[in-house]
Amino acid sequence: MGVFGEEFNKSKYIVDNIDRALAEQWIEVYFQPIIRTSNGRVCGEEALVRWEDPVFGMLNPIDFVPAVEAVNKVHLLDLFVLERTIEKMEEQLKRGLFVVPTAVNFSQVDFYTCDVVDEIASRVEKSNVSKHMIAISVSEDSIDPGNDFILSQLEQLQDLGFQIWLDDYGSGDAAPAVLQLMHFDLLKINIFFVRQIATSESAKIILTELVRMAISLGMETAVEGVESKEQVDFLNEIGCSRLQGFYYCKPIPVSQVFERYEKGMAIGFENPKETEYYAAIGKINLYDISFARKNGDLDNYFDTFPVAIIESDGDVLRTVRENIAFRKFLSSHLGIKDGKISYNKKTGTKGAAGIYTVNAIYKCAKDGKRVIIDDRTKKEKTVQLLLQRVAINPVTKVAAVAVAVLQIEDKANEADTLTYNYIARALSEDYINLFYVNLRTGAFVEYNPDGLNRDVSVEKKGADFFNKSLNSFFSRIYSEDVDMMNKSFTRDNILKSLKKNDSFTITYRRLVDGKPTYVNLKAVKVRSDDDFILIGINNVDAQMKQRETFEKIKEERKAYSRIMALSGEFINIYSVDPVTNNYVSYNSSKEYEKLNLAMKGEDFFEETARNVWHTLHPDDIKDFLKVFDKKTVLKRIEEDGIFVYKYRVIVEKQVVHWCLRATLIQEDNEARLLVGVMNIEKQVVQEREFANTLIEAEERATKDQLTGVKNKRAYADEEEHLNTQIQAGVKVNFAIVICDLNGLKQVNDTQGHQAGDDFIREGCMVLCDAFSRSPVYRVGGDEFVAIAQGKDYEMLENRLSKIDRSNKRNDKNDGVTMAVGWAKFGPEDRFVSDVFDRANSAMYENKKKMKEIIKNREQK
């Protein structure tokens, strides 16, 4: 007999014996774990089948699935796998093990040979397993973008709470089209690309872009067939952290799953409470912020910023993920060869280079604020880093911080790359002491600047700063200057100087290493609270001995005042004499030059009033002139510290939004008015677009697009609101009414989905008409819920009878009928779900009776 004849006989044998194989357990369900690389735990499983046949021996799915598909019996096999999967998950619950989402593969034939939605839902609803823990897996080639029947069935399952996984993604031409039609909970990428990781740079790029696309669409990704550490490392780096393959574990039967747990050999299931945390860590693509990519240049694709994910657990920092660039950075600049940062605050070496970065990571992990810092390496290079907290483990409270090295500069180039952060810390290095003082209570904190690490640390705390007998600060004053300091350095003198000059300064001598040394003390107010001041004491001994340096200090103070007075991206700044109104303009941009305004003049306010008539938008001129005069501006600055005004100008016939900011500063003991002009067009457009998008998104998020009533999410929000009232003891009266339309599937099958949509809308109108004073929600394909309150609650029987009359009328006219179940909130109910469950049971009982009536009628 030829090979063809043997295959024919084998296929016939399989078809003839499929029922027996299922009944006598020749077919066994195996489970293969899916590992999440960010925690090394089992985050999902896939149910697979093996047929141990008495005639042909071990048969794999490729041997028998096509045969049973050909005769429309594959649904028996797939539902059998679902039932065994439920049994296995219920056993896990009994044993106290975590349960993770488990995928059951369904053939496209299933959707045409039975009511697969009902078959799946009914089996899971009878169990103790959550629907969200069952993943319905379908292959990409089973979905035809031109035929929405299977997609509509999958959407119904998703609406019921099941996860929908798309298997073998990237194997066909319809892949992108499928993703436009439906949101999948997980994409399993075609194994072909995984096998090419070691040999094909193109395959790696395609994999990276597939994962990036899926993440952008809000879908997680997984791959199967992982067999090497090289594959694991690469997939982990690009954000595909769900991996399946022989590298971790082959498919094994249920008995071995539990045996491995009993013997302590199991990988371990993921705690569902930690899933969101580890998913957030895992899906970050460590190549996303590449700056060196060139079009068509594959060699440079992964030449990117060094990036790592570092966990902060109390006093301990440790690296959990890092890319190749970060490993090279640690090796080249810090001498760390294994690519891992491990630091313990209690045992770490004090004063080690990089301690500022370590402290910044601790702080970012705690407060969650994204920061850009700079530090020095052991090789005296300036390093700029981005720190951002990405997630917090809800169980362990461990925080994960993403660290990206943005820039590395040689010491010779530091002047080109200085940041405000670095300058501020560098300036603190010049101080011998820094004090933070409460002028009202006298309480203070003394800081010790750390020049090596560009950081400051708390030296000590005290209760009465100005008490000369208690504060060691006064004991350090050189004896010849004690009288002068006693007279000058008092709380009253400091307050007077701060009120007049915004600062207090005094130069005196103090003992440093036993020698009298000139120091300068400067006190400034803390902007956020007038009760607090900062006092800095720096060594000016050399400056006092070389008087020429004072002019430099004078100029630096002037520049510093200007920098601190205004912040933002200004296109022009005016410096105005508030007495004479003389002004000069500097830092002018090309955009501002297009207005052809004078760069200096004798009367700033008068000239500005003339210029607005040919520069401002006509609708803004009148209001601008009302507020922008010297008296109004100075009064606003006196009250608020700054004057701010937004308006529109016409630049080359284009309307542009600008913002004007003004404040007063002191220069050489004379007041100076600084006026800055900013272009805020981009900000205004973004705020407008954001507001519009927010309104649209909010409406879409809570509104069912087909019927116009509220959707499942809106119902969940209302349920949470009612539960909050119930738990607070608020008296609430409501009833849950659940309606399920009869015959939607028949309408879809015989008349098409457009008729089905009309059918759903008609049923919705019946319910809305009956409960016109209560919210109605579409919570499933053909299932609606009304929360009867107020008048509808008081006349509940009347409202229900209205639906009953509609059912009777429509039954005669082949119109829409619906099964109805209801329940009122009572003293025995603790949650809304208790009421919902009773209503749901009543609805199914009603649906059963209606089916029996139809059946009896047809038999007659």
C-alpha cells in the first residue's frame, strides 16, 4: 500500500475513533509554561494535546487535528481541552497555588459548527475559575479580515471577560489588517523570527518593530520556541518578556505539573497582584531611545543610550535589566565587568565616586519624580543621566527606576555641557557651611557640602540658631570680629536687609584649622516661605587679599539675579529702569526681529503702547492697554512677585500666542524691571488639543457606540459608586434588571450582521422605554442591564409588565423578545454583585422557560 493509502487509512481511523479517544482518555492535555523574564515566574500557560493510541502510538496534533477539522468534529476536541484545563486550574486553587491565564487553542471550524461562545462561557461559569484566566487562542490564518463573523464571536467572548490571544502573528499577509479590526490581549509572534535571532540582523529588527507596534497598540507580546540564552536576552531587551520554549520547560501532563511543585522543582506561578508591576517592567524596550540609528543602516540600529532598570528595596539597589550599551558603560567607566549595579546604603563605601547618582536613584524611587542629573565617573568624566520611576511592586513595595545615560563628556569639554543641576551643586562646594533656618522659631539644620561627590549631607540639627551660648557657629568666629558680628548678625538686622535687599551679606574672619580666615556669609529668603532663610558661608580669604576679584563677584551676582528672576524660553528680554523708563532689549530672536521694533529707547511703556497697534491681534489691543502700564505692572509685581499676561500677535500674517512676564530685581542696590516675552503657541495648541481629546475619549470610554446607551465600563463605575455608598452605610434603594435578547445568533446567521445590529438597537429601545428614568447599560453582545432607581424602582412591576407586553406583541410579529431577570437590593446584600447574581439567575430561569414555551409550540 502506498504512502497516500496509509495516510488515508490513518485519517479514517482518527475520525472513526475520536469519540472513543476522548471517552477513554487516549487523548491527554499537556501544559507548557510561559515565563515572564522580568521575574522568572510562570505568567501563563498553553494547553496542548497528545493522543496515545493503541494502534499508532503517540500522535501529535499535526497528525489528528486536520482530520477532525475536515469532518467538523474539532470542536469536541477543543472543548475537551477547555474542560481539562478548568479541572487543572481548580486543582491549583485547592492546593493554594496562584492561577495564571491559560491559553486554549480554538480552530476557525469551531465557530461554524457550534455556538462556541455559549459552549465556552457555560463551562467556565460553572467552575470556580475566573473568565479572565481563560485565554481563547486563535491563529492568525484563521481570521479573514473580509469576514467579520469570527471576529464578532471573539469580541463577544472578550466582552464576557475572556482574554483573546492571537497566535502565530506575522505568518500571513493579513497581519496588520487583523490588528485594526480587533484589540487582542496578547500577540504570539511567529516562531520563524525567533529561530533567526542568532543569524539574521533583519529578523531581529522585524521582531523589535513587531513588539514595539504591539506595545503601542496596548497589547502584550509572547514568543514560543525559545531554546537559547541568546534568544532570551535579546527578547528581554526589546520588551518581549513572555517567553515559551524548551529553554524553560517542555509541555508536560498535569500530573507532572503538580509533582514538580511537590518536589520543589517547579519554576513557580506569578502572583496575579504583581502582574501589572512586572508587565510594566518587562514591556520597556531598552532600545527605544536610540540616537544613532541611520535610515537603512542595520549596524547602527541598536547603537543606543545605555539603559538599565534598577530596583530600590529599602537600603539595597540592584540591576534587574540592562542593555549591552549599559554593560559597556559600566565596564569602561566604572570598572564593573558583569554589567550589574549592586549597592547597599548601610555597607557602601562612603565618599565613593557616583554616590550622588546612588542617592538620586533612592530619591526617585521614593518620590517618583523624573529627573535629569549629572555626576562624575572615576575617570573624571561628566555623565548626564535620566532617572524615572516606572513601577512599584504592590506586594513587596519595591520600586523600579529606569536609568538612561544621556551624555558622557571628557573633563575638557565640561564647559559645553554644564547643567543648572551641576552648577548648583558645584556652587555648594564653595561653601564651608550651609544653614537652613526658621526665623520664627530659630530651629535650624546645618549641612556639610561634599566636594568630591557634588552633594550635601545633614551635619546636625538645632533648636535656637541665634542663641550664642548654644550654637557652635558663634564659637568659630575669630576673636577680633566677635563684637562686630554680635552687633551686625542679629535676627532684626537680617529681616531688615531681606526686606530691603532680598539678601543679607557680611564678611568676617573665622577660625579654619586654627587660622583666622576671611569668610563671606550670605542669607537669602526661601521663596516658598518667608519664615525660612538659607545661610551660606564660603571662604573668601584669597579674594580679600586680592581685591580685584570683587569686581568679578559683582558681575556674577548680577548675572545670577537675572537668571533666577525669570524662567522659560524667552524670545526677547527687556531691561527697564523703573524710574526713567529707559530700556534696552537683548537676547532677541529671529522671530521677534520680524516685528521691526527698536532694541533700546527712552520710554518703554509709551513706545510699547504705540507698537501694539501694528503688532497685536486687533481683538487683544484694548485689553492689553488696560493692564500694561507702569502703575499696574509694578502693583502686580508688588502683590504677586511677578506680572504675567498672555496675548496674541500677528507675525507675517500668522496669529501667534505670546506671554509677557515681568519682575523687579536689585542690581548694584538699584531696582531694575526685567520684561521677558515668550512664544507659547505650541503650549496653547497642545492644551486645546488635549482638552478636546479628553472630552472625546471620556465619552467614547463610557458610551456604547452601537446603541448609544452606557457601556460595560460605565456599569463598572456605577457599581463601584454604589458599593462605596453601601459600605459607608448610606441608604440606597435600587434594583438590577438584566435583559438578554432572544435569537440574535439566528438573525446574524440568516439575515447578516447589519440586521443583527438593528435587532440589538430595537431591543435596547424596548428596555430604555420601560426604564426611561434609570440608566441602561449594554454589558454584552445581546445583554443589557438597567439599574432601576427613583420612580422606576417604586413602580418596578409596572415597568417589567411593559416589557412583558412588548414580548407578547413581538412574539406574534417575529419581533424582538427578551428574557428578563430582576432583583432588589436588600439588607442581606453586601455588594451590588450580590443583587446582580440573583437577577442573572432569574434571567436564565426566564430564558429557559421561554425556550420551553417555543419548543412546545413548535411540537404542536
